[in-house]
Amino acid sequence: MKAGGRLAALLFLAACGTAPPPRDRPPAAKVAAPEPPPTDPCIELQGKPPVPLDKQYSGVLKRARCQAEVLAIMNGVAKALGVGCEYCHDEADYTQSTPKKEVANWMARELMPRLAKRSGGDTTCADCHADDGKGKAKILGSPRNRQRAVEWMTVRLVERFDAAAGGPLYCATCHVRRLGDPGFDPHVIFTEHLPPLSAPPLAVPPASVAPASPTSAPSGVEGAQDGER
């Protein structure tokens, strides 16, 4: 009996002291590699200067300095909107004006300079059209959804931007009146009721220079001159 009891105790201790079987570890989450900083499209390559602009642009391409930067900016806009070139351009003639090009240039020329990101930095198309990481041309729904528009305006736009001239944004800033009030205008594009532009910095007048005092005559000269008179 004693031998049987000892054997049972040894078996019990062996079982309790055995390490638990290894558990399968969950796969490590893949961390996306940071994107390399963009290169300047207008730098010289192998001693060759960049191709100059065909013309001076306004709107979306206002900051373009060379033809290569025109393509870089356009690629960025297409990515932010989740569309191809044909969405805005007439593929038979890319220089031809289209309704969507007019909207894009108006927004870049009139609306974006009037908005200031609370996080700092320049306002870009992606700040609104790809605010969730996915580019979309119709941020308020296609067709436009009233509930989606109200939610996006109050949660995304108003919380992320201020007026460039200072101060928060309100419904009446762009829509004339508050939502639900008489006179509320749902249209903003191609209108003039927009946030004010930031005031240009005041020119600092040059410091006034006090006129130089006349050099005093050496001691004794004035008396000598008086004596000579």
C-alpha cells in the first residue's frame, strides 16, 4: 500500500509540475512601412533642367513650377478623390474646360485658402475627400444624402477646420443662416458667402532714422572766427 501511495504521489507531482503545452501565438500585426518623402519633381536630373511650364496656372495648379510638377499635383488630386483623369478631363483634349474642372479650380482658388486646419499645415484635397483614408469624389454621398451631409459638416468639417482669418466655422459661415432657419442656402460652390480670407501681414514701416546732429566745431575755432570778424 505504501509503495502504491508513493507511486500515486509521484505521478501527481509529475503531472502538476509538467509545463503546459505551448500555445499558438497570434500572428504579428503587419506594420506598413512609412512612405518615403516625396522628391522634388522640379530638380535637375543628370544635369538637365526640368521642362518649364507650358503656361501659368491658377486654381489646382497654382503652385506648379514645372511640367513634371503638374503631373505630380494631378496624380495627388486623382488619388485624393479616388478617380481617374477622365473624371474631370476631356480625354480628347485635356486643356478643354469641363464642369468638374471648374468646380475643382473654384474650390482650390476660393474655398481652400479660407480654411485653416487646426492640426496645422496646408489644406489639401485629401483633407476632406480622403479624411478616412479612402479617396472619394462625393464626400456627401452620391446622390447627396442630407443626413450624411449634416453629420460630415458637424463632425468632420467644423471640428477640423477654422476660418483662415481666425475663429470657428458655423453653418451660417457658408450657408448664410443656421440649418433649419429661413434663408438657409444649401449651395456653397460658386457663391460668395464664404469664410473671410486671412488678412495679409501688415507692412512694417522702416525705422525712422534721426537726422545726424551737425558736427560741433573744435574748441576755440568759433571764438577765433568771431575775433577775426
